[in-house]
Amino acid sequence: MTLTEAAEYFGVTRQAIYQAIKVKKIHGYKTKSNRWRIPQSEVEAYIVRRYNREYSMFEGKPLFNKELCEIGVSQAARKFKIRSQKIYYWLRGGYLSHQRRGAAYILLESDLKDCMRLFRNNAKKVRSTPKCSSNPHRLVRATA
């Protein structure tokens, strides 16, 4: 598939397709005549990845490292059956450590489990709820 065909297929400009190749969202190759081609299988794979944060890329690398059990907010909300607003509350309040990659919040499953456990145990004692230290992935008691 050429850049023009891919652009028409996705309803975007040729430049947008070229940019997607450049940032490694879509894998393409140049022919001997110096023309870009995109395999049909790659177009179909991109459609699957396109709307799934689990397969998102940041600077040419996967957004989430599965070996470290990294997940995003919406993935965490689905997996642990809690509202995403609650996770954002914990993030903004400093109760849950995280990293930012682009616009995404990167959470560790273990940190989220710890935060859920602490909020379950301290449901009525909001003042004594632990907050994150400056060291990500480590919780300490907040001083009142």
C-alpha cells in the first residue's frame, strides 16, 4: 500500500502517514525507486493498536513495560474494577506514585494495590492516609 492509499484509507493526509512512520507507529519501507510502501498486514495491525492504549508507543518504544507491570489509568480501572476518577484523585493528591510519558500516567500494579489497601484500611482516617515520597514507588506517612 502506498502513502497516498494509506492516507485515503485512514482519512488523513500523506504527511500524517509519513509522520506515523517516522515515529514508528506504522512500519513502512522504501522501495528501490525510493517510494514508501506499507504492508497490508501492518495497516490491519495498526488499526488494532490505534485505539488500544496497551499498544501505544512513546518515542518509538512501547509506552508500558509489561515486565515491570506498568499500566495506564484506564487499564488499571478496568483491571481492578474501580473508577478512573478515583485513580486520578490518588495521583493528584500524591497518594499514588507515577511517571509521565507524554500525556500518559504510568502506574505500577503493586503501587496501585498498596494504595487501594491503604485507602480501604484508612477509609475514615483521611488525615493519616499515606502520601508518596519524592522517591517514586515508595510510600511514607504524611505529616499532619
